[in-house]
Amino acid sequence: MTIDIRPITPEDIFAIVTLARATWLDAYAGIIPREQIDYMLAQRYDRAGLEADIENPEKWLHQALIDGVLAGFAACEICNEEFKLDKLYIHPGMQRNGAGAALVAHAAALARGHGHSGMILAVNKHNEQAIRAYIKYGFRVRDKIVTPIGGGFVMDDYIMEKRV
């Protein structure tokens, strides 16, 4: 099994959006209402927004392929002078095959390469599977936040951090 990490290009957007939807429906059903899932997917995964993110030199979007098949993706950015792993999604059928660990290691290398000694992420407080994975990858809970996102919805998250 070979895991390749490569940048996301505009040609990859449809596959990334499809993977995000499958992952969100699997991970968040029972945690947040379906209306909020649909709202957040529409907010974060429109083609124009993803194309702008790909072109933004202060954002890094990478995909993990296992034996040539899209397994997951990650997005990183500088947020309030901290290196943030903003998105990390692995297709439900391809989890526990090393793609998540490879993307976290890649993000950590990007953080170090940009002069950061740590990285942060936000994760829903009730997403126990993701929290366990992040702890396994060396993250620890730093804070708890509730953030209004519009549409009458909020994100109820832990902020986790990791030394890189």
C-alpha cells in the first residue's frame, strides 16, 4: 500500500467535494442536525471558494491517495499567527489505513517549514472518533469554544494543539 500526498488542483475539486459530503454525513450524523451539515458543506465546499483557496499562497490544500485512490484531504492556513490544520477528512471506507497520519505529518512539516513550532485545529466536542485520532497524532485539548456560524447554527468545538 502506497500513500501519496499531493496538492489539490482545480481538477480535483469535484472529488474533494464528494469525499467531504460522504465524510461529513458519516461523522456528524447524530452529532449535529442534517440542516447544519448541509449548511456547513454549502458554506465550505463551493467550487469558487475552493478554487480561491487553492490559489491563495497562505493556504495549503493536499490530498492523500492510497494506491492511486483518493482517501482524504487536508487544508492548512495561518490563523491569528498560528498554523492551523483547518480541515482533515478521510473517506469512511478508507480510514485506519495511514492516510490521516500521513496528512497530519505533512501538515506538521508545512508548519515547521513556515517557522511554526506548533499547530492547532478545531474539532466538534462530540466527535469522539476524531478526538481519539487527534490524541493519537499527538494533539491535546487547549480550549473550548462556541462559535456562531450563521443560519442560527454554532460550532461547539475543542481547540487542540500539537508541538511540531
